Amino acid sequence: MVARDHFLWMDVTDGVALVEYEASAMALSGSGDLHSAVDELLTYDWLPVEGQDFRVQYDGVTVNGVGQESEVFYAIRTSE
């Protein structure tokens, strides 16, 4: 199954795997055959890695004396 936008993680079960659309499109365009592309996708090396691709920070805001803190994900920019 190929998910577009947001997807919930699911381990491969009964031969069904869940992968992200852009990762699958890139694997298919860079591979000579479908089997190799699927094998590459199932390594899950395309998933972002915390501390390398993104960082997590708790940001807070207060309005009229009421505060809220939320977990925010920030992309780590590379110089490529």
C-alpha cells in the first residue's frame, strides 16, 4: 500500500507493507525493476532519522493566562 501525505506506521503483515508515496516514486524511478524497488523500500532507509533529518522540541505559548506546550518537529537543514 502506498500512502500519500500522512500515514500511520504499520509493520509488514501478511505480505502487505505500507510505504510513503514520494519514497516509492523515487525507488521506482531509480530502479531497473519492480522487485529491486520493493526490496529497497522494505529496508525503510527512506524514513527520516531523529537528530539527523529532524529534531523535536517542545514549544509553549500562553494566551490570557492559559498555557499550552506542544511537541514540534523541525527539519534539520543540510548544506547540500
